[in-house]
Amino acid sequence: MTRPETIRLELRRYNSEPLFVQNDLVAKLPGLLITQFTLPQTTLPCFPEDSMALRFDFVEEWYSILAFLDRDGNPTGHYRVGMQTPLQNDEGVWTGDDLLLGLEVLPDFHYVVTGEDDFLTAVEDGWMKVFTAAKARESLRGLCAMVDGGSLPQEVMDAVHG
């Protein structure tokens, strides 16, 4: 049996070390990387040990989405949306900037916007350019409207709910 292909991702972060991610590739589609990984129990104690997540990196968009699955691979209805710059492939490593804003989406499609204070501080400190901040907000508004309608991007809904 061959080992699955892995995708490496590096996101630069404000006032923090870069986030390095290495996940198993599920699908590589035009403009979309879908990977999976086992949830680290230390960072997400609300999910049982051996729970999984699918990560959807929309390469040319300003966000990524995590879909949380139970031990059996069934969707939990919990999602995490993270704002990030469009990704670039740099010698096999997909790189971008974590833009600090996000959404925690619950099974009933209620959501909470996260990271607002850090986002504002990053803009005020000059780490994030005004154009980048505006694109992050614009994308966040579009995703909020989508979630208000009880959905996420079609690629996510198709992969998670079949």
C-alpha cells in the first residue's frame, strides 16, 4: 500500500511563528486543495479522540474552511472558516498569510466571528495592508451571507454531505 500524498502549507501570522501544516491529500482540483487530518486533542478538546477534519484551501480565494468529522467520518455540522491570502506554490509548499478573522459555524448554521481584535491590531500596526484587510472583510461578508442562507461553498457541501 502506498502512502498518501501530503500537502504542505505555511501561513505567516501576525505576532506569532508561522503555522506549518502537513495533511494528507484527498483531492487536488483546479483552484482547490482538499486535505484531511486527525484532530490534535490538545487544541480541540470538544471533539472525541481520533476525530478527523477536512481542510478546503481555495487557492485563489481569501479563505479556507475546516469541516469537522466524527470518528466514523460523518459530518458533525461544525465548520471553521479562516481568512487567508490567496496561496502561492513555492517549491511544493503552499504559502500565504493568516488574516486572523474567521467564523465558527455551528450545526444549526449560527456562527460567531472570531479574531476581530487581533485583525484590527495587525492593520493598525501596519503588518496587514489596508487593501488586504478590505479583501478579507469583503470575503468574510460574502461567507456570512452564505452561512445566513444555510450553506457554505458548494464544493464543501458536496464533499461533506455527498
